[in-house]
Amino acid sequence: MKKYENEIKLLESLLNNSDKVHEAQLYIKEQYGLSSLFDDNLSLLYIWNEDKEDDEKILEAQKYINENFDEFLLDIDTNKPNEINENEENEVFVVYLNDKTTAEICTTEEEAKKKVEELNKEWKNNKATYKKEKRSNYVKQ
């Protein structure tokens, strides 16, 4: 085993956690027909059914999350959050690397361009790009 291998794995899982959660949100929407919202500040995933309050599908989705995420990296709340912000004003510029992992989230396009240039100069195989996206992590059923 390489020295610091566990530490590297931990850092990779922390850095890629948001991408993996978003993929899980899309899976939950497709497989169970549920809405979800990821609060990245709290590392909390809300999962709920827009039509019913109590639903077995929520338990199945929760089981899926527990099987695929470390409990220390992601908490689950099965209630709809009180406030969901879907405003267009909350757009950000997300910088992606070639392997589609998120490298940076920028508030301005200029900041994103600079980060892309910096990453591509650092290593030519980064092939960093940026994309304008909504800040909200809300996936509605």
C-alpha cells in the first residue's frame, strides 16, 4: 500500500462528492420519481415526494443513498425543505476537468475563464472548460 493512499482516497471522495450526489439525485428522480435538494453547505440531501407525505419510495431512495455514500459525507432528510431557491439570479460558472469532475465554482465568467487558463497551463491534459449553471441543486420529480 502506498503511503498516504487512504488520505488521497478521502480527498478524492470529498472533492467529487457534489458530482456524485447530483448523479444520485438524477437516479432517484428516474427510478423512484422523487424530488431532491442537496445543501452542499451542510452536506445534506433532502428527498421527498411532491404528491404524498409518506411513501415507500422514499425509504427505497434512502436505502440507495446509504448503500452508495459514506454516512459521514452525506446526511439525508426525508422532508421537503422550507425554502427552495430556483431563481435564475443564482447562476454560477462551473469549471470542469476533462474527466467531468468539478474543479471550481466561480461567481463570474471572468473568474471562470482565468481558472480554466490556469488549469490548462498547469497540465495540458486537464482540458478544463466552464459552463454556466444554476446554483440550485433542486431536482424536481
